[in-house]
Amino acid sequence: MRYFSRFLMMTCLVLILAPASLSHEGDESHVHDIAADRTWTISETGDTIVGQFVSAKDGRVQIRRNDGWVRPVALRRLSADDQAWIENRMNMIEQIHTTYVLTSQQAKRTAKGRNVTSSDPGLPLLQKSFEPFKSTVKTRSDADYFFVESNGLPDHQMMVGITAWQQQVPMPQKYTGSNAWQIPLHPVPAKEPMSAKDNFFRGAIAIAVNGIPIFNPIKNDGRTDTLLAGELDNWGGHCGRADDYHYHIAPIHLQMQIGDDAPVAWALDGYPIYGYQDEKAPDFAPLDQWNGHKDADGNYHYHATKKYPYLNGGFYGEVVERDGQVDPQPRAESPRPALPPLQGAKIVDFETTRPGSHVLTYEVRGGKGTVSYTVAENGSAKFMFKTSDGETTTEEYTARPARGGRQGGQGGPPRDDRPEGGRKGKGPPRDGMPKDEPKSVSRQSVGDMKLTSSSIDKDGMLNVDCTCDGKSESPAIAWSNLPKGTKSIAFSLWHTAPDQEKSYWVVYNIPVSVNGLKQNQKDVGKVGFNDRRKAAFDPMCSRGPGVKTYHITVLALSEDLKLSPQQATHKGLLEAVKGITLAETTLDFDYERK
């Protein structure tokens, strides 16, 4: 394995350069051998994979099966023969690499002689796309990928115009090194393209040319259009639960800096995303279901649209899907925990007072409040929250330990759901809310339904009797303001862990005459399966330290569900209620193990 580190850098050079110009008599058979189907063996199980060798990186081998799916496999899991097959190609790799380096050096000397600059039209479109933002966006590439590094903050104003605010604010992210965004240099059309309408609700699906990630316009509940829900600012962005700023629609406003003919973003399958089409243009062509088409030269690209899907509606090209997202994904982190949504608030101003210091101003119930904060170079932050009635709270948050990006399935992606973390102090005041009203008021998603719980105290903490530290009783919940036409009610108690959504309690087909459940009540509706595959309430029993946040989502439905308990999981419930949901609301609450 002594050659493997060099092999990682050169594998794709073999696939790209050898067939084109470097094969010659005596070498051609080896080149074709690499691209041919091979039967690979997993050493510990004896399972086999038939497919073509694609590449290897960071100890993982990519194998393209006959059905077109690219399967990643850890190199150490392959049989000794397979590992030897890889190592036996090193002599050829070395020869090709040497030729490539000499050719590259010669090209650089030639370029230097003709004074080629970074704006040379001969440079690839991908590299040129990011150059208008080179003061804040750094790029690099290897044989496989183009890497984009940034701090996740655009040079335009943010947050203003949001009317459904989750109390997150823009904080710098470390999208650098192994945590950088990566775009395939050689995109491959997928045999079975995947739609963003049914997939990829977690993480980004594209990266804007100013270094800002772009998430699916539909949020991670699989139903809510973030633009129509009022969650986006005047530039099409907002902050996720890790205080990470990102867009949810194509950033057309960037055309003021880059022009109308340049891509505004690149999808993570390697194809560019351009602005709105001109229907009167001579090269106008209808868009396919992925919001793209081919130009006159046969090159595929996506377009922005003013209606859903707004940008790429899926992936025309090959991507690796893992846990509902494109893999790998960089990690976004914040030193502070996420806060509950602030009902009725509208963000009216966001000002950077000096580098690293910002003031966000919002209006709520006729008054104004502010969030002032400063982020230090080490990632720690100081916050001052001032409500519309003059109440002030200060908070200090220490930086989290450095963690690597999501490479090869490690770490976690940036996301719109709630991360976990610690904070010093009691947190910001609940602006515009009576002092005796519980913190855990419901946040409206669809309709005017309200949701409360007597098992949650005024600070939003769950009664210990509803956890494994107490009596393991199911919490009380009560709902009101059901919409006309409601035939049944369903709810789910869930929590977002770093790598998955966990389900603790699912109940459905609750009669419309019922307006809630008492604590530990078990005789209402049909009980679905929790993550332990039991038709029961699974009490919270957090393993890690710190405050964890959980959610109860209640849905008013236009008909009963025809599901078995095994089908009525959290995910199955959300799938089953599509098209019959009249109202939906979610209550957030916290729990901390002592």
C-alpha cells in the first residue's frame, strides 16, 4: 500500500488522459483493463460487486455498477487480490503522471510566455465563474473536483424581509480545506436522474458563484416551500439552525456583478445554473423536468425560474445520495444552540457595524427589538438581545472544538433543523410574549391551529416524568382552532440528531371530537411505530450532554389514514398525509439530562 497516497491523486488522470493521448502500443491493454468490468470482493462477507473502477480518494474506492449506480467502498474492505490489482497499476500510473506533469509544466511555460491572465477566455468556465468574488472565495482543483472555499457570508445585506424567523443569525462558517464545497470537474449524465421534489431535503444541492450554498427550495419537512412561507430574505436566503446563511432559490441578483451570460451557481452534479431564460432569444428551448436543457453544442445546463423549482429541480448528472442529501457535504457549525421561532416577527434591518459585529433589527407586535452580536476569530461569540419592551439579556458562547467536514460519511451537513450545543446563561427573552406564557408556544406551519402542553414548563423544559429519568410517561398535548373539514388528527414526536431524524411517538386517526391527550393517556387513536419498532411512546433518554430540543407536530387531516402501525412511522406518516393536510403546527421543547 506504499503507493496508495500517490495513487489517490493520479487515478483519474489515468481515466482522463490515457484514452485520449497517452496510450500507445504496449500500454493500451492496461488502460482498457482499468475501464473494464471487474468482480470485486468484500473480504469480510464474501459479497461481490461487478462494475468498473472509477476512482479512489481518502481511502475509498468508487465502483460504477452496470445499473449506473456509483458505489463507494472502503479500500480496506476489499480482498487482498483487489488491493493488489490497484497497486499493480502503479507503474503505469507513474508513467502517465510523469507525462502529465511534464505536459502541464510545458503548458504553464507557454502560458507565461504569452502573458495569460486569470481572465483568459481559454480557462474553464467553472473557474471563471467564481473569479468576480475571488477576494472572498478561494478555489482549487484536483483531477476529479473543483473545490470552493468561503466563510459562508455574502457581500450583500442579509435577513431583511424575513417574516417567518427562526431566530438564527448569519455567522461565519469554515468551508475550507477538507470542509470545502466540491463540484465534479467531469459531470456524467445519470441513468436515472433524481428529483429534488422527492429527495435531497437535507443539505445543499448547489453552490452560488459567491461561495454561498443553495439548499432545496422545499425545507426538510418535505412539504414547505421556503419562499412562499416567508422564510427567505430579499436575496432568497436565510440562516439554518447552525446560523449558516444559505439561499433556497437561484441568486439572480448576482447578475449585477457577473453579467447575464454567466452562471449564477453550479449544481453539485457539476452542471451550471444560469439565470432566467429569454423566450425571445434565438437559442430558447423548453426546460425539462430538472429545469435544464442542452445548448446548441449539446452542453447541458440548468436555468433559474420564478416559480418552483426556482433552480435545478433535481440532478441530471450523477451524484451520491446518502441520508437524504448529496454526499459528501461540508459541515456548518455554530457555538450556540438554536432558538424557537419568534412568532409575528419581521426583520427590517441588518447592519455590519464593524468586521465581525452585526446588529439585526426586527419588528414584532408594534415594537422593535434587536440582536447585537460579535464573533471572534476563534469562533466564540457575544450576544445582546433587546426586546421591544426594553428587556435586555446578554449571552456568551464558546467555540466548539474543530471538527472535520463531511467526507466519506463522517460528520454532518449544514441544515435547517436544530443542532445541539451548550450556552452560558439563560438565553434571550421571549419578545412580545406575556411573562407567564410558556416558552414552547406552537409555531404555525399551515393554518391557524394552536398547540400547547401542560407537560412543558414556562421555560420550555419537558417534565422529567416524561423522560427515562422519571416515569417514562407520554407528555400531555392539546390543540385548538381545527380547520373546517377536519376528519381526523395525527401527530408525531420527533428529534433531529446530527445524522438523522429520530421518532419517539406516532399517533394517528384521532377522532375530530378529541382536543388533546392527558399526560400518559394511551386510549386515543391508533399508535404507530417509534424508532425502536414498538407501537408505544419511547421516552426521551439523551446520551450526550447539553440541552436537546424535541418537536411535536400535529396535523389536521381531511380523511382517516389507512395505515398499519408498522407503516405509521414518522417518515411514513409524513408521506401518507401529503395532499390531505388541512393544517399543521409544531411545538418545540427542550430536555436536559442531569
